[in-house]
Amino acid sequence: MFTVTINTNATGKALKEFRAMLPYVAASTLTELGRATQDRMPTVLQRRFDRPTPYTLRSVRVEYANKNKLRSVVGFPQSEDASGRSKNEFIRPGALGTSSRRQKRTEYLLTQKGFLPAGWITVPGSHAKRTLLDGFGNIPGSIYKQIIQSLQIRPKGRAVSKASQRRATSMGVASEFFAVAPGTNKLGKNAGYLPAGVYRRTRKGLQQYLLFVKRASYEKRLDMRQAGIETAQEKGVAIVQAVFRDVQQKFAAYASKRAGR
């Protein structure tokens, strides 16, 4: 025969402490899972995109959870469909998969000046694709600056550079770059049709820098939710255990401090 005795007072106290800890354990767990997913994202981005820039790899942010808001959000700030004219529009189309995207700054300026129809976008032209793309497959920002200045499409625009103006003058034209709007024209070789876009005049002929297109479709390449699930599957148990130990230690230290008053 044996006797089992349960101290209900001690059990009740432990349960009360456990309930008090739970919101902190949950918030810290969500935050740590968010951080772990953020750390995982550069590898995911490099696997899913062609040569993502360092800026893109650094752009993933985490919105931390707290005991009053048990939610941790990992993503690109202001990249949602409903966020208006997003600063991070560069990642949204390819990440979510869309049939269109908003205009970039240069495209907006081209539209304002009547060169590019509203809603149309630009893609690298034949010359740009052969010789101008940087190590990440993009036209360098310095080229866009040259185009903006030469076409004088900057609002309250900066003057055309002296070097560009000298080159234009030496060829007997008004500006080194010119834009061709969509529609019938006879501006090409032997009075042929010249596709809509931005061109540069050179002594060897015309170089196509930008091509105007109605739209570009983007395949969905990034599944942030799946990245979070994989992180939780790989690290979730270890994170919960570490967080629980940390919260227990903090509660014990706080209780000890109060008892010593």
C-alpha cells in the first residue's frame, strides 16, 4: 500500500506562472522564427531569381511579435498589391507573379512627356542587352540618367551634359538620345519602321537602349509562406525550447528579485 499526496497550492501556483509566461513564449517564438526566416531568404532569393542585387538580398524585413500582437511578418516593406505606388515594386511582380507592373520613374517621366503611352513599360533594347547590362542583368542607373538628361524629361530638369551636347552637335542633331512613340513611322534604315523605344545616335548608326512594350508578364517565383514553413520545420522545436528556457530564467530572476525586497 502506498499514498500519493498532491500539493494543490503548489500545483496551482505553477499553473498560474505557466499561464503568465505563455504570451511571452509565444511572442518570442514567433519573433525568432521570423528572424530565422529572414536569415534564410538570401539563399531562397538567389535560388529563385537570376542574380538578385545586394540591395534585394538586404531588403527582407521582419515585423516582430509582442505579447499583445502575436504575429511576426517577414517580407519586403510596401510590396503588397494594396500598398499604392510601392517603393519596392521591383520585387513585387516577380515575387507574386503578375500580368503587369507599375511604371518605374523613368517610364513615368517618358509618359509625362508623351513618348510612352500610359501603362506601357520599357525593357532593355537590343544594344543594351548586348553591351550595357551590369552583373545583375540590369541597365545601370547612370544610363537612365543620361537618357533623362538628354531627352530633358526630368521635371524641373537638369541641363543636358556638355559632353552629350557636344556629341549631338558633332552629328548635327538636337540631342544624342531620342524617343520613338508607338505608331507608324519611317525612321528606320532605308525609311523602314523603327520599333517604339529610346535610341542613341552614333556615327555607326542607331543603338536601341530601351524598347517600349504594352506589358510584361511575370511568373511567380517566391513563396514566402513556404519559406516560413520550411524554417519552422527545421528550427521550430529548437527555437521553442530555447525561448522557453530564456523566459523561465527571466521569470525566475524577477521572482527572486521581488522576494528579496
